Amino acid sequence: MERKKIAIVGVGLIGGSLALQLNEKGLAAGIIGVDNNPFHAEKARELGLVDEMMDLDAAIDNCEVIILAIPVDKMVELLPGVLDRVDQQIVFDAGSTKSQLIKAIKGHPKRGRFVATHPMWGTEYSGPQAAVKQAFENKAVVICDTQDSDKDAVDWVKHAYSKIGMHLLEMDAIAHDLHAAYVSHISHITSFALANTVLEKEKEDDAIFELASGGFESTVRLAKSNPAMWVPIFRQNRENVLDVLNEHISQLRKFKSCLEKENYEYLGELIENANKIKRILK
Amino acid sequence: MERKKIAIVGVGLIGGSLALQLNEKGLAAGIIGVDNNPFHAEKARELGLVDEMMDLDAAIDNCEVIILAIPVDKMVELLPGVLDRVDQQIVFDAGSTKSQLIKAIKGHPKRGRFVATHPMWGTEYSGPQAAVKQAFENKAVVICDTQDSDKDAVDWVKHAYSKIGMHLLEMDAIAHDLHAAYVSHISHITSFALANTVLEKEKEDDAIFELASGGFESTVRLAKSNPAMWVPIFRQNRENVLDVLNEHISQLRKFKSCLEKENYEYLGELIENANKIKRILK
């Protein structure tokens, strides 16, 4: 397929990393950035992530593909107005939740121009300076409710993600949000809570600065993640996240109960069961 | 200092990785392995981690330094007998808990020959085939209760760990076990519990195999860790681990309560507070 003129709304970690990949893989005939944060706009230009910055309306009018890579609350606010303005452009998002976004444009006359996607990649950093090359490669991208999108739009989006090196997965928005709660959202909550646990207990002691080991770093690194991104995700996926969080607390209570009752045999069984995760994490 | 003849008891992940480093950094005049698992013994020889395998008594009689790298319950059983047999050899351990081990040899006539250490490095894998080169470099090693060890023994152990590239930290066994609960042991419990949460909920669905992203992998990888190693650690450090676990559950309940009450402002504050972990994790 030929290169397309692409507008990226939100030139942060995800938008910036997508820009690098779209250029690298020969998918873009030019990239227009849109960002209401003037520091991010300036930085994105400086880093060469985008060719030029425009305001949203001008960007829509001057491109063939629009990518939304902004926090999921802003996405729900912005998408209906974007669709009001598009003609034959393809619009897709890269957000971590899907149900509310799709609901927000239900029955929109331009619904077909939109493709709902979630490329399952990210880091704990944010902003254009966090953008990295070769991001997304060998990760999964979920594409939701494709039956409601125009075929040409779905085809191009699949083509682009494949070129970037992602595995395509299709499911409906409801299923996506449920799975995302398990494989992504709960990890962030445990990490935030673990950070708070340690910060609370180690307030008066600097030893932790020296001791923090690889295992700690691994479980806690997500705790650096940006609240402006994560509060809206937890909010939109509230019921699923609460379900998983309740299950997680009850699993932690089993460990607690084993220790309290000194039931080390059952503790061993809990750990053996957890080891089955090896099937999932190669 | 001159090279020493070293016996390593337990040629698994830690013992094997230490063997590689001791050879690499010119600290060993030869390495004797001791392991009651015949498959590990065979593998350690095959991989060239050790020059020869011996039984424990022969190894003690034929070396100048004895390193114990076995699960912490076995350590407590074995160490008094090792000290009964040593003459001027230096003995040190690499275990994750310290108080009970030190208690087990309190007042032993050869107490001075023993140095209690915890090199803060590991992976979720185990066995000699898990041994890796350049392990331990740029990590911290805690050396406990040095006032009870002979000066020549402490000096050599510090020299060896420095050569390997570790940062030396001294503290008493009680403080070590408290900090270890925060920066290492709790991370393993949350990882085990998170794995069980996901395995429980995703029982009938294979989507997770495809979706598991980097963030999930990072928070859950420790769940692959070996129960034979971890049950004894949690058992020996039971009170500290319970303390931290209670605090962690109460931190998770704050997230739960925010979601239940839809208090997104406080949710944002909890995340902002967690972000302070950036000070600790560079």
C-alpha cells in the first residue's frame, strides 16, 4: 500500500513511538503532530518525531490517517468531534480501554471511518522524550468491533500494525476491557500499592536506596507511571479492575493466612500454583 | 590477595554464578563443588562451573574458603556441622535471611570463621544451568554482624565481593531481615499472588497467552521462583514479611476504596505518591 499522510494527536510516549515506527517502516508520507501541551509540541519537533505541528482541525483537513494517542478520558471527549469533521480519512486510537470510547460514537454517521485498537506496549515513562525506536515489535495489538468499521479502514490499520511487527488479535470491546484488566491494569495497581507500602515503611531509613534489587525494581517499575494516563483508565474500566483487585487481595490473604497459621505446606502449594505462569510467560 | 581454593556448597543459580565470577576475577585457585542433587552435580561439572565435585567433609578438608549457597532452611541445619569441622578456613553464606542462621551458631567456638552475607542478586530461575556470567556486578551485598567474625575472614570476603563489583553494606542481622522483607521478599509474594489471580480468572480463556504485555511480565516474572528456596525464606522472616504484607494489603484496599467510592482525586494522589519511588529506582 502507498504511504499516507498521517496526523498524530498526542505526541507523547505512544504517539511519538508510533511516529518513529511509521516513518521507519515506510508507512508515512509525512507526519503532522497535534498536541495542546506547547512543551511537548516543541520537543516532538526538536526530536524529529513529526514534520510539522498543526491545530486539530487543520491536521484533520490535511491528512489521510488520524491517530489518537491521548489519555482515554480525553479520547472519549475528542473522538466524536473528530468524526464530525472527517471525510474519507481513517481514524484509529491507541488507548488502553475500549468500551466507553466505542459507546461514545455509537450510531455516528462516520462510525465506519474509526477503528478501535490497543497496541499492547508501553513503558513507565511519558512525553515525547520517552518515545523509543522499534517499539511495539513482537507485541500484540487488539483490534475491536471491526464489524462496525469500514473495510478499507480496517485493512490499512491491520497493514500498518503488521508492518510495525505486531501480532493482530481481534475481539469485542467488552472482552478486551476484561482481559486488559488482568494483563495490564492490575499490574499497575499492585505496583503503585507496593511502592506506597515501601515508601510508607521505609520513610525514615535510607537503606532501601542501596538495597533495592532487581526483583524489587521489576515489580515496582510500573509505579513510575503517569496518573494523568492511569486514573482515566481505572475509571473507565472500573468494574473489571475492581473484580480483579478483589481477587488479588483474596489471593494475598491466602499467603497471609499461611504465614499466620504457619501452614508451610499450603504456602508451598500456592507458590507451585503460581509457577504455572511459566506456561504464559515464555 | 592470593587465589584461594574454594568449596561451593550448592551449585545452583547463586553458587554457580558465584563460581563463574570467582574464576573470572582471579579469586579462585580451584573450585570444589558440593551438591546432594546428582543431576545438579553432573550439570555443574559439565558446564565447567567447578573443577571437581566432592562430599562435604572432603571439600571442607581440601579448601580454604567454603561458600554456602543452599536454601536457608538447609543452611541453618548445615552450618553448625561445617563449623565443627573447620580449622582456619573462611566460611560464608549467600542466603536471603540472616537472624536465624546467626542464632544457630551463637557461641560456637568457630563462630569467628563465619561471615554472614547476602549478595542482593538473583533471577527467577534455579539450578546450575541458570548460572550466568557477570552476575552480582553493581549490586549491593549486605554483610552482617562483622564484629563476631575474625578480621582476616571479613577482609577476604569484602575483598572478594569488591572484586566481583558489588557495593558493600554493613548492618546487623535484625536490620537486614527487616529491609529484605521490604525490598525483596514482599515483591515475591505480590508476584506469586498476582500470578494466582490471573491463573484463577483466566482459567477458561487463552487470550491471556497472547496479550501478556511487558508490564505484566515485569510484575509477574518473580512468580516463576522456586518454592524450595522461598518457603524457608518466608518462614524464617515470617514476622517481618507479615508486617509488610499487612501494610501492602491495606495499601491495595485504598485503591479499592477509591474505585468503589469513585474518588478519582484521591486515586490520583495515591498514584502521585507512588511516583516518588523514582527517587529510589533511578
